[in-house]
Amino acid sequence: MEAGKDKSLWKLAKKRVAFRRHFAMYVLVNILVWGVWYLSKEPRMMTGGLPWPAWLTFGWGVGLAFNYYEAYYGFQDDAVEREYAKLARKKKL
């Protein structure tokens, strides 16, 4: 990190770039596994009534959703300060 940059903004920027890379890898890998499944000469394998790549897509998608939330909504270093201020306002009433 270069001098003069805001530490918290730098951390947030790193999380968002990491999310975008994670998302790109998710898309590429899913295209690959769904392509393998579609082009396989064997009868379409189903597990639990779903094509096997669906389990990968769903499982990884859940992790990706948490990663998205952390990168875009979960970054709140000042959450404790805001909660304290809210409690202080209630106490004054």
C-alpha cells in the first residue's frame, strides 16, 4: 500500500477485487463442468434428481453469496460506534 492512502478504503478495495476474481472463476469453472456434463456420452448422470454439476454450482454459489455480502455490505468497522450512539440516544429518552 502506498503512503497517503486510507487504510480502510484500501482493505475494502482489496475485498471487492477478490470478490470479482472469485466470481470470474466461479463462472469459468461452472461453464466447464456443465459443458462436460452436457457433452458426456454416458447417460446424463443425476444425483438426487439433479444433474451432478448442480451440486457444485449451488454449493459454491452459497459461498460466493457470502463473499459478495462481505465485500459490499459487511464491511462496517464503525458498526460498534453506531450501535453505541443508538443506545446512548435511547438512554437519553
